[in-house]
Amino acid sequence: MDRFPAEFSDLLNKRGRRLLVNPPQFEELIARRETPIVYLDDVIDAGVGAECIRLLDDSVYPRLRRMHAPIDREALTAMKENYKDKLPKTVRVKTATLNSRKSQALDAAREIGLDAMMMSKSFRDLAQKFTRHHLVDKTWDRQVICYETGDYSGPHNDHHPENDESRNGFVDLHIMFSNSAVAQQLLVYERRGFLSVAQDVSQTPAISAYRLPFWHYTTPLQARPGAEERARRWLLLGTFHYDPPLPKLQYR
């Protein structure tokens, strides 16, 4: 495999294609007061996933930039009352967006077919499968994220009340690959008001789809002993707005 396929659907194995015939719908989950997230693992063969990782390591990794937002010292020292803690989103990853024509990462993504695959009809159709409302079908945001040992994304909700197109909800689609040096990384998300669900997102190639906003975070990536320098979990992210935008925010 020297390039990503032109259509995302060509990455899927038989199990993946079967599970995506009739996947859970966000609207059904919301009606049951469940968090609108779907996680499907073992949907891409391990060998195919390893080839995807190799392409990303060789071509995209050198063009990533650090996205490091540490805990602000004043989040603690400036507190005036007990138990009034406020922590903005903190994060430590390497990342690149594929939305600007001037992006060096976009050039690398074009060389290996990643750009075309993440703009393919089947990539967008995959996001559409999880919701009954129509998603944009012309353009959407794309991002590549790489977690290494100790990297994480702190608690946040991805609510954008100032944005007309996303204030009442939007869809994130995640395609995930971890190499053999990764021991564990958990996605923790809320259920009925508590951060009470933890899903290991690092064991097999997987797909997850979120209808945001809701509270969630990823734990620091743990490497296998002695493999700390090699551990990487890759995340291919597509963000899709509703067309037209949803008229009302549905949350819990």
C-alpha cells in the first residue's frame, strides 16, 4: 500500500461494512438520554491499519506542529473561594489541519492520497449514516492528530455558542490507528451528567462518531514498557456541520 485509497470505504473490512449498514442513530440515543457517541472497533484489518500508520509516520508526522496548552498557573493561584475551580481546555498533542492551501501537511496528505480520501464521498457518507438530519456535502474541516506517550486532551465540551452553524450541534468523525507500542488510551465521556464512561480507543483500528457538544476527555497515552519513544496513536478527524443548522440545542 503506497497510498490511501481514493474512497474511505475501501479501507473497511467485512465487519466494518456490515456494522455500518444500519448503525445507531444520534437522535435515538438522545431520545433515550444517552450520550450521542458511537464507537466501532475492528472495522479495518490490522494489516491495513499498519500500512496507514506507516504512510502517516513517513509523510505527515514530519510536518505536524505541537499543540501544547498547559494548565495556567493562575487557574490555581488566582482562586478566591474554595471549590470554585475553573480549568479551560488543556491539551498536549501534535497536529495539522488540512484546510489551508498553504499547509505543508496538506502537501504531504496529497502525496499519499490522504487529502482525497478525507474529502471522498464515502467519508462524508459515513458521517451521514449516524444522523437523520442532513450534513453539508460540499466541504468540511479536516485535521490530523498524533498522540504520543503522555499526550492527552483535557475535559472540554466543544460547544460553540457564538457560531451560528454549530451552536446547536455538529458531527465529528474519528478514524483511529495505534501502533504496537501503545498500551492504552481512554476516551472518557459524560452520561447523564457524570463523566462515568471510559472507552479504550487504542487497541484496534476504529471509527467513532460524535454529535457534539458534550463533555469528554482523553487520558494520557500509555506506552508499553520500553517503547515510550515509539508509541503513537493517529486520529483522522472530519468535522461536519448540519445543513441547515439544527434549530435547537439538545443536551441531556
